[in-house]
Amino acid sequence: MSLKKFIAPQLVVLLLLSAIWLAGADSILVNNDNDRKNLHKYMQVQRRVMDNYFGDTNLNELYKRSIAGLVNAMDDSTLTLEETPIDTTFNGVNVTNLRDSYNRFEGAYLYVANNYPDKNMDELTENAIREMLDTLDPHSVYIEPDNSERIQESFDGKFQGIGIQFNIIQDTITVITPISGGPSDQLGIMSGDRIISINDSSAIGYDNQDVVNRLRGEKGTEVTIQIKRPNRSNPLTFNIIRDDIPITTLDTQYMLDDRTGYIKINRFAATTHDEFLTAVNDLNQNGMERLVLDLRNNPGGYLSQAIAISEEFFPENTLLVSTESKHQRFNQEVYSRRDGLLKDMPVITLVNEGSASASEIVSGAIQDHDRGLIVGRRTFGKGLVQQQYELVDDSNIRVTISRYLTPSGRLIQKPFEGRNEDYAYEIYHRAEDATLDTQEFKQDVPDSLRYTTTGGRIVYGGGGIVPDFVVQEDTTVSGELFSFLISNRIDFDFVRNFLDENGEEFRNQWEDDFSDFRHNFEWSDDQRQTLLTKMKDNGLVFDNSISEPEFEGDTLRISEETYNENLWVNLGRMKAELARQVWSSDKFYYITNDLFNDTLNEAMKLWDEADKITSDYASTAGAKP
């Protein structure tokens, strides 16, 4: 046999074994299946990071931080580190390849498992992974197995179950509202119903997770619940066939006036574009000539959905967004593929510091092309794109694979050096005066982060989207009296009790005419007195010697004069809660927008400016900055 013939098969075997190891399928030489799972998981994470992370990575730093995470999670002040496998300084550790990193972590892991048998190795491994990901950016994160399914459901836009929104009130599952079109809604379950048993077992004392575990289930399966309905002496029994339950991402859509449509999107999930098109169609049928798109407190979501929504505002072949990464496969420029449904419609987009990621992609495209006005406060500043990867135990990691640029070429990602807590809470350190915050930000932006729109206006990178028109935060609903109402759930309890006692009479008068309720309903003097009693029962104390409300633990001290001056806010909130419990969640926003929305009110004064920008854009439609 020739040397070539002898070596070739051995080389094939060697390459095959290497491929199996890199795929995470090798059999780790440990006896415990759980240890094998944890080590496999660690290897998967490092492989995903090295293969996909958008920026430069330091494998030695990843390894050392993972060992630090392992050690920190042990929380043992007597722990000996020197010259052990968990000592990252021993023998001048310098990891240069994945195999070395894995072997060293395996040694550290088995050292802990064998010498500290009381330690939970699952938790230690998870902490090692978290610490490792902390070396990257604030959006590359580990997601525990129990949370992965729930998070995925929220982005998929649906789950399977009986279809109710609920709260636990005094140890009892209380229906806030059945989800429209879901199984519970179809059977006539109502807001205010109390679920007292599930499948013949008492449901009293359940927490939120218990409810989810018992009521969610595969489509087509049956669950029996017993309900206590206010003013009914005997419980009601319902046999419910579980079904797909949509999780809507549009909070509400309606006409603000005869010409102006309003759509509020709470996140970008798999169904958002379809929901948006349905809303636009309904509004068009009601005479919409211009649109307010509300993206305030929208944290983002799927990039594809942000692109699909953006596309509706532009003609074909308009640049919407681009992405950059050190991995070529993640680099792309995205152009609109067709004329958008709203390409000629004036639009005002509302944003604030809670608007991030996909929200900033949409508002950035609209601003960069001078397609409409951006109104509100400076956005969060998240310009990084993540991909989620499943691990061996159904946990996931979310890894930043690229950064996105708005059409003008600006990166709106704010700096993330330092601790993740500093990054997340940066928005709370901005100037309370939104105008001052904008001025300070513009002054500090270097020339390299100044860009121009299609029409030649200056826009800024490096810290979110700066609105075209700044509106101060509405502080009406942030006062002490309102906070006391919400934190003690008095609004919900008050409305629930009101409907228990007066539900039939109320529905007979108002349920068929929401518009009449919206414009004419007011709480009676007796109901206001009942509210005051509930407030006092929860710790409100009148003290006419003070000029400003003061919290003392759970007690709120307030003068009668200040209480009466601010009472309208609480009454308005309870009216909105009443609308939610009697009609649907979207009606809640009709009332709150009527009463508490300064940003929306200011935006409605800016249509002349929006019309001008839209007209200017139309003359250069399709141009790219």
C-alpha cells in the first residue's frame, strides 16, 4: 500500500471528527448527561459568537470573563483560585482558538463539579455565558429556557389558549377582557368574571405563571373552567376548546377627526405589517387623508417588519435602510420593492425616549427622505441588529450580527462603553427639558456624525433620532396622586366594583354608543366619594399644612386643595379603564388620548409643515440622500 493510500483515509476520518466537534456533536468525556449538556451549551455559545458577531471579538477575553462568571456565581468567599483550573492567571493563560477555550472551560467546570458538589452547575454555566456575552454589547444576551418560548410568542404574534387578558385580584383570576374573536369571547365570557376553578381544581391562590400553565395549551384541546359572575348566585361552567390567539401589535387605530387617521404600534412582530394594512384600509374607508403614526414607547422587534412598514410610505426603489457587519453575508442595502400604499399621504410620526430599534428605522427613513415630520422627544438610540440562536436546552442567545444605517448613512446607535446598566438608564439622565436635551445633544455631536436629508436639512447620528419638532413630556399623569392611584391598583378595583354593582344599568345606557360615552360620561358625586374612600383605605391622608404632596412609605399626605385640583386626572384614568373593561383595550387609548396626550395635540397643529415637507418630497420622489 502506498503512503498516499494509507494517509488519505486517516485524513478523511480526522476531518470528519473535526467537523463533528465543530458542529457540537462530539461526546464529551463526562459521566453526567447534565454536565454534557452544559459543556455542549458553552461550546455552542462561543461558536455562534465567533461566527456571527458584527464586530471584533477577543476569544481570550470571552474565555476569561466566562470563568469569572462561573466563579462569581459560586458566591463563596472561601474559594481557592490560585493555581487551579478556575484561575485565569495561572500559567499565563492566553486562549487563541475555540478548541483551547473549550478544553480549558471543561477543566474549570469539572473542577467545580467534583470539588463543590452542592453547587448548581446549570446556574453556574448560565452565569458564565452571561458574563461572556457582557464583553460584547448590551443587546447580545442570554435568554433562559423558560423565557424563550414566551418571548418568541410575543414576536410570532400569537399563542394558543383560551384568549383572555387577566389580573390576579385578591388571589382570584379576574378577567379584564376576553380577546376579541377568541374562544372565551365566542362563549360569552365577560370582563369582571372570576375564574374559581380549572378542570375541577380550585384556581384560588394562583399566580400569573400558574394561570398561563393551566390555561394555555395546544389548539384543539379542551379545558373546563368555572366562573363566578357578579350578581349571579351560582357559578357558571364553560368547556373551552383552545385555539390560536392573536397577540395584536397595534394598540389602537381610529379617526382623530374627519381627515386624520391615527395608528399606535406597540412593537414590531410577525403580524405587524398585516395589522397595519388592515388598519390603513379601515381608515381609508373612513376618509383618511393624513396619518399620525404613534411609535412612542415602541422598543422595536423584527427588522423585516420595520422595512415592510417603511415601504408603505415611499415609491418603488427608495433606499430604506442598510446594514453593516464584518461578515459579508449580513451586509445589505434595502430598497422599497413597489410603490407604497401611503406614498403620497402626509404623515407625522410620534416618538420618545422609549422608541428604539425598528421604530428608529421607520422614523429615520421618514426623516432622512423628508417624507414627513418626526414629533416628540429624542429616541433611545439602538442601531444594532440581533439574530437569535437556539441552544441545546431550548435556551437562546441573541447575538448582534450587524449595525443599521438610515438612508442618509447615519448610525443612530448611542455609545455603549461601560456598564450595561449605564447604557440602559442613559435616557433617565437626559435633561428633563426635552428642548434642552436636544440642544445639548446637537452641540456635542461631532461633524462626522452630521448628515443631510434629501432636502438638505441637517440630521444627527450617534444618539437616536432627534425630532423635527420637540414636545415636552406630558407630566399630567406622573403626579403623586395619579401614581398613588396606579400603584395601588385603585383604578382597576374601582371599575371592577362599579361594574359588579351597576354593570347591567351601565351597559343598557352606554354600551351601544361608545361615542356618547366618550364625550358625555362623567362620574357622579357619589362615585367620586367612593373613590375618595378607597384612596383613604389605601393610605391617602389629608394634611392641609403642606403645599406639595409627600410620600411617607405607603402613605400619601396631600392637602384637600391639591387633591381637588388633580382629581380630574384620576377620574379620567378610571374612565379609560372603564372603556377597556366594557368595550376593548383599544378604546382605552381613545380616552387617554382625549385627556392626557400633549404630544398628539401639538402634532395636530403641525399639518401645514408636514404638508410642505411632503410636497417638497414629492418633487424629488425616489431620490436617495
